[in-house]
Amino acid sequence: MEIELHFRHFWENDRVAALLQKKEYFYSIPFNIQDHIMCAFLFEDIFKKTAFQVFFRSGTEFDANFPFEVAFGFMPREFLDDPNDRYILEEEGDVTEIYFIMSGHWAVCFDSYTRDSLEGL
């Protein structure tokens, strides 16, 4: 059931899926229109959100097309407040994604000690 809920949320909220079903049409239009569709229409709420502006501004300083390129990787996720879905990353997990939290409550916790540093205590 949890897998079904995950994919239902994903399919109902994937903003790029319909656009990329016919990639050849999208890529045949001028880049400035592609950029406008992705950054000023489909994902404007993310790019304009105050909490994320520093991140996107920094990326744009390295590559003017950064927001456009990143937008193709945006995937809707939903994390529920239950014991099985409460943590996005746990201890010693590798970070392979960036999460832009649009609603809900969140917290960031970390331990500044590693197991090796505690052995001498």
C-alpha cells in the first residue's frame, strides 16, 4: 500500500512528465521559450521561494542555465509523519539528493562526533 501511495503522489504531481512524452516537440522550440516554460511556469513556485533563492542564485553564477537544467531532475516526494517514513536520511547515509521542502515540518539533526572519536573517551 505504501508503494502505491508513493507512486500515486508522484504521478499526480510530476510536472514534467506530459511535457517530455514528446521531447522532440519541446526541444524544437527556441531555448528562451523552453526556459520560460520550465523556470517561469512549471517551477516558478520553487525558483521564487525565498528559502531557495540563495541556492539557485549561487548555481546561476556558475552556469546561467543552472535552474533550467536542475528543473528536469525535480521529482515530487511525500514523506509521512509515521515511524516508517519519518527519516529521509539516517546515520552515516550518503547524500545523493537535494530536498526542497515545500510544506510541512522538518528538522535537521547531526552528531558532531564520529564513532572513532568516541573510542578514546
